[in-house]
Amino acid sequence: MAETKSAKPRGELAELSAQLQNLCTAGKRSEKELKNAKKDVFKKVINYMTLGMDMSALFPMMTSCANLSSDDLVLKKMLYLYLTHYASQTPDLALLTINQLQKDSADHDPMIRGLALRSLCSLRVTNFLEYVVAPINTGLSDRHPYVRRTAVMGVLKVHHIDPGTVAQQGMVERVKRLLQTDTDVQVIANCLAVLVQLEPPARLAEKAFVYSLLNRIKEFSDWGQCQVLEVASYYVPSSEAEVYDMLNALEDRMGHVNSAVVMATIKVFLRLTINMTATHQQVLERIREPLKTLISREDAPTAYAALSHVLLLAQRAPVIFEADAMAFFCRTHDPWFVKKLKLEILAAIASSTNVYDIVTELTEYARDISPTMAREAVKAVGRIALAVPDSGGIVERLLLFLDSGSEHLVAEALVQLKDVLRRYPDAAHAVVGGLGELGVQGGIAEPDARAAFVWILGQFGGLVPDAPYLLEPFVEGFAAEDSAVRLAVLTSAVQLFFRRPPETKPLLSAALVAGVADANVEVRDRALMYFRLLRADRSAAERVVAPPLVAVPWFSEALSAEARDAVFAEFNSLSVLFQQPEAAFIERAAYHSLEAEPEPAAPELTSDLLALEAPELLGADRATNLLEDVDGSDSAGPGGIQADLLDLDIGAPSPQSSGGLGGLGGFSGLSVPPAMPGGPLAGYGGPAGPGPGMGSGPGGFPAGQPGPRPQPPVDPFGGLSALGVGPGGPGPMGGPQQIPYGAPPPQLGGGPGGMLGQGMGMGPGPAGPMGGPGPRPMGGPPAPRPPMPAPGSGFAPSPGPGPYPGGPGAGPGGPRPGGPPAPQPGGMGMGMGMGGLIDDGLGGLGGLGAPAPAPAAPAPQRELALNPTARVAPAEFQAEWKRLPPAHASSQPVSGPNVAAITANNHRDFTQHMTQAYIHTIASGGQAPNYRYYFYGQAAGPSPSPLFLVEVLLRADPSGGGSGGSLATTVKATDPAQLPAFLEIWGNCLTGFLLMG
Amino acid sequence: MISQFYILSPRGDVIIRKDYLGDVPRTSSEVFFRNSKFWKEGDGEAPPVFNVDGVTYLHIKEGGVQLVATTRANLSPSFVLEFLRRICTIVKDYCGFLSEDAIRKNVVLVYELLDEVVDYGFPQSTATETLKQFVVNEPTVVAPAYYQAKPLFSLNKGPTGVFKSVLETTRTDGKRRDEIFVDVVERITCTFNASGYIASAQVDGAVQIKSYLAGNPPIKIKLNDDLLIGKRDAPYGLDARSSEGHTVVLDDCNFHEVANLDSFDVDRTISLVPPDGEFALMNYRTTHGFKPPFRLHVSVDADPNSEYKAVVTLKLWCEVPADKSASGLEVEVPTPRYVQRVHCDLSDAHASGGKGGPAGGGVAQQAWDYNEKGHLLRWKFKKCPGGSEYTLRARLTLEKPYGASLRSEIGPVNLRFTIPMHSASRIALKYLQILKKADKNYNPYRWVRYVTSSNSYTFRT
């Protein structure tokens, strides 16, 4: 927009200016000609204005032109339109027109009075308020309703600019009086609209008032009716008789053509009867047909809004729509968003009475030309299989999809069958029969489906005669698989090993060897963990990795019951469409605050920065790559967090096998409670950290873990809440209930939350001291992160000898920054876990590689915690980098493999490793032999918190051939006092990477 | 309330822009356009409501333009979407037509209307005739290009086929033409199972009125005497006994505010004072007494001469009354991916079979084409009279030998059509009276039209 302003219209602007000038003075034309000429020019100006060109320079000409023909209403209207658009940009010039506006607001024609008053109130200039107040006050008692209603809206406009003026003038009281006394319904509607913005609607909902509104509701416009109904929905009747009176009075609103009125009426009905079970049931019955009429409209958007509400009702009370399955069958030309909702509704209302019809219909959709539609249909069948107890026939249908020969159907069916088997392990006999012939190994590319297949092989390997041989190709092509599949392969190989040792042994060792050598941290850690577990105690390993499969009684829903109740309380609002409570997606902003707000600077510094610091490194064509890198590192944020969680997964079982690391005491009491307390939140319920530790425990199905899978960008934290870390999760992603926008219900099966909850809701005992914060307020915004209390300070310094035979050294112990960031008291346990893991990983390797430092340095710098979600804009980075003096510089030699490891995968392995320690990458790149990286870390806590900037210059030995090179580090810090602590984290993190590499 | 309102052209240009609350950045129109254009989920069509960075975008599409409202509040989506729809109708009523061109030619008029319709994000007067007193700009009526080329087109459409500004009724220069259009518009949803029986069927209908009567005289409309409406007349549910003797049975219906239903339950008359412009007097829905206008039979056979070929025969019966005919009929047959080529013979002996070309004379002008990318065989008719019967033999060349599974991989077959002057529900307007007593010679034009079209008409195979 900015470009268009400056580039093209220069000429037009000058021309229009000249024309207007001419029209102001030239008097030879007849009055009519002159006006028409003016209208034409004004129209042009308004056209350009709409296009976003800056026409404010014409202000004086426009005003004088219009004033010279002030009797012409068309010109006046155009002028006022122009005026309200530019007044806030050019208040000085606008001041010139105030006089005319004030004069017009006392015109004898009510239309002009209203027009002038509306324009006057819309100028949005704080200094003008003094000129606006008087006309509003007069307007509120104007004899014409058009002026009164405009004045009422003016009160709100003034309130948004300066609430003080409104209070001072007693305007709200005047509006309230109008609300009670006015005869014009639009004035009343506007009063309602304004007052609802200024105070809670419940306060307006007094009996006499609500009754008087409802009695004349038919006089209101459709929109006014909606406003009245909205207020009425807050009214709490004193008796049941009153409820029936209201229901009867509003009964006919249900047959209104305007879906907004119908939805508002339904809301009143539902709220009135919420505590009268029998009547509520009747109401649900009553609203069924009107809703069905709304959803079968031709107008897809309004049908979509109604369908979302049907889905909510169907999830709460599936029985109401049980007999209406046919109404939710998809039509060929329904848009996708309608079809998707219909499929969800069908899955929600499926019961033993209609399941045959629904599944038959869904099977038809699975043949749809659109693969998306076909997959959703299969997914819906899978969900129904989970929800409807008599799943025999439905499992057969899923099996039929396996035979369909079309890749997307087979893939989706596998994913669904995996969940079905977790719910009904007894169905395995029927399912696993034909797996061998599927040719998944070569035929199905999709990682989810491959992982599901591998999982089934691992769990039910005893039933599949050739399971080890089916798994073989996955191990052979290990490196080429997606990381989710690699994780699944490792687990399945171990599970299969316990079931059929002789056949599987070579396979297992091949898998572990491949896993230990893997470039992916999670895969490598899991392989190492299994390896050590097996070596330490085989029977313990069996208990951990391959316990008897326990049927999952139910899967956690995408939306918990509490969250759904919260959404239901916000019936007839956007919450229902987004399937989450208001707090999750509403971000208020100040009114009229954006005019002066500068555009955020585009993040273009990356290349600048490199050019500035190291022009010699910057190949011309690197610039774009670098930008990509920045993107990559940006998105690595959540990725890194997930990786940490997975670390945890692996870390947690270790105490079991090793009999408890000293420092990990918090974990040693891993107790699995017999029953899962308290609903789906139980998984979250143990937010004190141990929860997440369980992921790879007994039920551990790797595909359920969000880590390795690329999460949809909108849902970086959905996985987290599903994992059950809840409040313990690092960073501000808030409580488990705060399901992010667009959290896909698909996790349904994957529902690791459910799994966790089932298998492993932690006993409160061990978790207790760590202090889970308990259930958090519904959908609350991210709680402020209190500083970490010292005693829990997380990571175990692991004083004793390392737990594994591999590493006698205790390793660098705690200082690895995994622990400190654990941001909330509830996260403490997690911090521990992480500390433990790092300890484990580094300790072990340290033992192998280099002489370990003295046992258990007492975690000296624990008070420095880095902010896991620190965000530093490139411009800010650049400015700080220029400003600060180098605080620390060092150089160290690196080996050839290290150079390769650092630069591998487009530098991502390296940068992601750093991200795990909450050291974020802002730029990386360069060309052999010189590479350059810029990192930053920010201490957690209230801003401005100390910022650390790091530059790493990697010079590979120019002689090439992987003979190593040198690595120079420069660190700058805004708070030098914290520098040593940061260097500690940095050093450990870097050393960890180099050692592993 | 809504923070901004804008109208975007198909290319994303802002044609009309109003900012009310000032709590959403001006650049939001670009954010909206980018997101709606490159929507990632499903088939790439953005849902009517989505949220980006705390700003909720609600939009509808009409006449090629998008009407968008943004908000940061938790509004009722039905409210905003209905309101956008209402703005659409108002623009149509005043400009005669809604398209990018029509709006660009009437920018100032549209702004003027918007100023009266929305104040600070809240709806104000939205009734077309109350707005008239506030409007001072003259409309520039733009009829769509295709309308000028094919004036008959309007017969097939509802009242949308009339391109005339309501401001015409206030003209006094003698060119004014008083007229009222009452349209019964029905859409059929019907699914046939593989055995040819109806699996589900529904007719959604509306009585739409578009009035250009000066002075807004009251009118009276009478529907079928033997009309039965679900909950209204049979509170204990519809069954065979209660619907006996009724030709038209509706499951549910709703009426516009202006409808006076005092005598509706007695003699099925509705009296009303029609407001200016277009509105739906009544919407209804029925699943009863429905006679499908088309039947289709699909058979798939191996070709005796080559195992890489198959023959698909489609037999189509048009079962509308003989005095009516369907127009724009299209039969779509999805085929499996391994179909390489398709060649068709039409039942007409003179069919040239040329790809996509008209297939000779005959009453029905038929044609077919095969979209290789979309694997879609299309069979088109310009006109298809009631009682007629057609056959299409398609020869499929396959990549792999013919197998029995081909039968289930062809289809489902989908039909699109429009049948003018036909109502599938058999609902009828028995009379339309204009009650203006003052002037005996006052006799405006009255147009009563029926049109039935397909919403989703599917044959499973």
C-alpha cells in the first residue's frame, strides 16, 4: 500500500487538485453544471481514497468546493465521507470544518442533523471532543429518532476515545433513560448496543425491562431482535412458570427467516432451561427442526454457522440428533468446510441404532474423488469404531479399506486401526491377518501410516507369523524413514524381541545400531535408552517397553468436558465455530489505536547482519538461503521444546532401571495408580512433570508423540497439551485447557493424553513436593511465570557415579540448561527429568569420550534460566550487537567430523541442538570453508531481562578433507554479571554437541 | 461489533472500505486475502469464518466479490454473516446487480448506503424501503454482460434475473414500470443407492418476492389448499395417516416478518405489504411426496474384443411432466485413475461423436467430453423434455485388464439441472392479489415463476 501511495498517484493528485481549484473559482458555468462537475471530481477522490492512496492533501480544496455549494446534499455527503476518513491524519485542517458540521447538526432537516452528528462523532480526534459533546447532548433529546439514534452511537464513539468525558457528562445515564422511555425501536436497539459495551449485560437484564422488550420484540429489526434476545439470555427467571411464559412468548421467533434471530432464540431457550432437565430436553427436541432447516439452506456460510452449533449440541447430547443422521449426509456440492463439520456430527451422533446407516454412508464418501474427503470419511469410521461399543461390523469396514488398493485409504485405515486396537485389543486376531499382504513397506509413503503399521507389528507380533520379516525392511531402510517411524521401529523391535527373541535378535541389534548412529537426537536417545535398559536389566526392560497391552477405556477428546461447557456457555458466538472458549482466540486491542502505529519492520536484517560483520562470507546467492535459515530457526522454537519433552520421555524410565539416580529422587516413585482419577484432565492432572516422562513407558507408542512429526503451525502446543505436560510445559503455552486455535481433533486416536492418563497418571506422592499447581482455571491466559524456587532447582547434579556402565563420569551434570527453564512450580518435575536425562546422555558419552570433569559440580549457576520462547527481532539483535562490546571471546579447535556435524542438514542439527537449551538462532550460513552463526538467549523473567548474543565463526581447515578446523566464539551480554552463568550453559551445550557429533 | 467492513474484488483489490472501531490494522484486507486465497486445509476453500492473530474474519462471496467483516469481539457468527448477506441484498436492490463492475460504478452510492446501514459497526436501518429516504445518489445500473447477450437467461433464475434498482419506483417521469415478481425456487437433494432406490431425498424451497410497486400496496397470496406443514399441523409427528389427502406436505417452514398469517391456517392465504427489493417470504423443507425428475441406470461390461477395454452404458429417463423440460442438464461420471481414454456414442443415430462437439440434431442437443486430468466424463444436454429417454455408451480404454472392481469404481454419478416452471414439492401459488382500492386502473405486472434445480442429485453405483 505504501508503494502505491507514492508511486502512481502523483499525477492524479496534482490533476485533481487543479480541477478542484478551478471549480472553486470559475463561475462561468451554470450552477447545475458546476455541481455535476464537482460531483465527478469528488467521486474520483473517493475512489482513490478507497484504493488507499493518500488524498489528504486535497483537504482545503475539497472543503471550500463543498462549502460553496453547501445546499447540495450529494456533495455534502461525499465531503463528510472524505472528512471522516482523513480527519485523524490532518486534525489541523479538519478543525476548519468543525464549524460547518456544528452548524449542520442544528439544521432543520433531521437527515442533515443526523448526518452531521454522525460525521462529527466519527472524526476520531481527541482534541475535538469539546466540539462533539454539545451536539451529542442536544442530539440525545432531538425530536427525530434518526438524530437520537445517531447521538446514542456517538456516546459510544466518545467513550472509546475518552471514557472520562462520557462519565463527566453523565451520558450513560441519559442513554439509560432513553432506553427506558424512548418509543423508537432503533433508538432502543442502539441504547442496548451501547450499554452492553459499557457494562455487563447481566446488569441490564431486569425483569420489568426484559419483559417490556420481549413484549414488543416484533417491532424491532432483525438485528434489534438479536440484541434484545442476547440481553434476555442473561435474565434469570424466578420461577418455572416464568420460564414457560418466556418460552411461549418467544416460540414464534424460532420460525424466523433470519438465522441470527433463530440462533439467538435458541440461546435464550437453552439458558432458561439449563437447570430444568425435562424442559431442557423438550427444548432440545423443539430446536431440532429449525436447526435442520437452517443447515439445509443454500447459503453455505450461515448453514456453516448453524452446523457448528449442531455439532456442539450433538457432542453434548448425541441422542437428540440420533434419528436425524440423514440430515447430515453430505451433498455433492457442499463446500469442504460444511462436509467436514457434517462428518464430525455424524461421528458424534453415531449410536447402536444408526451406526449401520452412518457407516454405510461414510463408506460411500471414502470413494470420493477428493482424497481429503475420502480420508476424513475413513477417519470418521475409525472414530465411530472407538465410540460405539459394538464395533464388530465397523472394524470389518476399516479392514475393507485396507483392501481398497488406494494408498490414501490404506494409510488412513492403518492409522485408525491402530487406535481401534488400543481400544479393543481383542479385535487384533481379525485385524492382523492380512497385514503381510498389504505391502506397506514399499507401497505406503505416509509416515503416520508406516508408524501405525510398525506399532501393530510390535504390539501384536505374536499373532503375525512373519512379523520380524515384515519389520525387516523398515530396519534396513532405517535412515530413510521419517523420525516418527524410526522411533516406532525401535520400540517395535524391542517389543518383538521380548515376544520372539530368537527370530528378532539380529533385527533388534541392527535397529539399535542404526538408532544409536542416528542424527536425530530423539531417535538416538531412545536407542541408547533401550540399549542400556536391555543391558542393565532385561526383565525391567520388558516391564517398561513391552508390558501387556491394557485396553484404553476411552480416548481424550479434542475438547475436554470442562472446555466444552465453557464453549456451551458462550453459545451463539465464535467460540462455537472455533471449538474453544473465548479466551483462547480473542485478543482485544485498544480502539482507534492503530492509526499512528508504525509497521513492524520486516525481518530483513539477516543478510545485512552477515554483510555487515563478514562481507567476505556472504555469497550473493546466499541471501535467500539465509532467510530460509532464519525461518527454520524460528520454527525450531516449538520443535526444540518438543524435542525436550521427548528427551524427558526417555529420561524418565531410567530411574526405574537404575534404581534411581540420586538427584532424580522426585522420579523414583513412579507409581501407576490403579484407576485414572478425574476425567481426561487426569493426564494433565499430573502436571507436576512426571506425566510427560511416561510417554515411552508402558504404553509408549512413538507415533503418539508429537515431537518428531511436523506439527501444523497453528498447533505447536496442541501436542504439548496432549502429551499431558500441561502447565509444566516450558514457556507460556499455558494450561492444558488452552487448546490452541485449530487444534485438530485428529489426535483423537493418537490421544497420547488419554494414554498417559491411563497408564500413568502419576501418583500424587512423588509428584507432591514438586508441587503441581493443580487444575488451572479454564482456558486462562498463560500464567505469569514465577521465578523458579531455589530448592526445587531442577536438575540433579548427579553426584554419584553414572548410572550406566558406559559412563563412570558424572558428566557435566546439571548445568545443561534443560532444567532451569522449567518455568513454573509445576514444571519443576520436568526440569528434573531433563536434568536427569542430560546428565545421563552427556555423562555416558562423557565417560566414553573425554575424561569427565570432577563429579557433580554443584550446579553453580542455577539461578540463570533462559526464556524458552524468547523472541528477539532481527533489527533489535543487530542494534544490540553493534552497541555492546564483546564480553567474552574464545577459540577452540574442532575435528573434521565435528565440522561436518555442525554444518550438516543445512546447519539445522546444530541450531536445533542449541534451541533445546533455549539458545535461539537468528542467522546461520556462509560458504565453505567459513561459516557464521548468530545466536541469542534471554534470561527468563520480567523484561527487560538480560540478553546474550553469540557469534560463532567456524573455519574449516582450508585444506579440506575433513581434517577439522577452528571455532571462534564471541559473546556479548547486556548484563555482564550473568555472563558466567550463560557461558556455562553455552559451553555445556556446545561441548555436548561436539561430543555427540 | 464489527471493526471493519470491506468489499474485495476477485483480485483482492479493496473496492469499498469502512473502518469503524479502529482496533484492527488497515492491512487486514491483505491478511484476509492472502489467507483466503491460499487456504491450506481441505480443498483449499477458506471457511466463512477464520481467525488470524486475534482478528476474526467473516466473509461471504457473491457476484464474484467478497464481503468481509473483521472483529476482535466474540460475536454471533450467524448475526454477522446474515448481516453481510443483507448488505449484499441492499446493494443488489439499489444497484440492480452485484458485481465488481456494478460496485465500482456506484462507489459513492454504496458508501452512502453503508453509512445508513452501519453506524460504528452496529446495524441500523437495513430495510430497503426505509433506506430510500436517506439516499440521494443516483444508481448507475449495470446489467451483467451475459444477461445482455442472453436475455432469456433470466427466465431460469429466480428474482435475481431482474436487474433493476428499487429507486426506479420513485421515478415520476412516466418510465416507471410497476411490477412484482414472485418466485418459487426449489432445490432438490436426492441420493439413489446402487439398486436405483431413493436413499435420501429432500426439497428445500423458498418463495421469493422482488417488488417494484410504488406506494407499497398490500398483496395477498394463496397457496395450495391441501398443504400440510409438519409441526404446525401435526404436532405429534407426520405419518401416513395425517398426511393422507394432502398433495403437499412440508416438514418445516419459516416466514418473513412481514407475513400476516392470521388466515393461513384457515385457507392458506398470506397477506403482506411487500417491502421494496428482494426478500424470501417463506422458506420450507420437505422430504415427503417427492417424485424424482430423473432416473439413471449405469451398467458396466467387459469388452469382448479387448481385455483392456470396458463399456459403460448410461440410460437416462427424464420424468418431469411432458409439457416441461429441463435445461442445462449435465451428467458427471467420475472414472478411476487407470482409465486412459474414453470414447462415447450418443443414442442419437446422427451423433458424430466428435469430442466435445455438438452431437447432431434431434430434440435434445447432447454433447460429451472427458476431462483426463480430473478423470471426469461429462454428458451435457441443452434441453431435455419431459418423458424423453437417452442412452450414452462410453468405451473406456484401461491401463490394466478389466476387472469386476471397475463396477464399483465408476461413479457416483452426479446430475446438475434446472427445470423452469416446475416445483418438485408441488407447492403452488393459487393466486396473487394486489389490494389497492384507490385506483381501479392500477394493474401492475405480476410475475409468478417456478424453478426447480439440483442441489445434489447423485446416483451411487
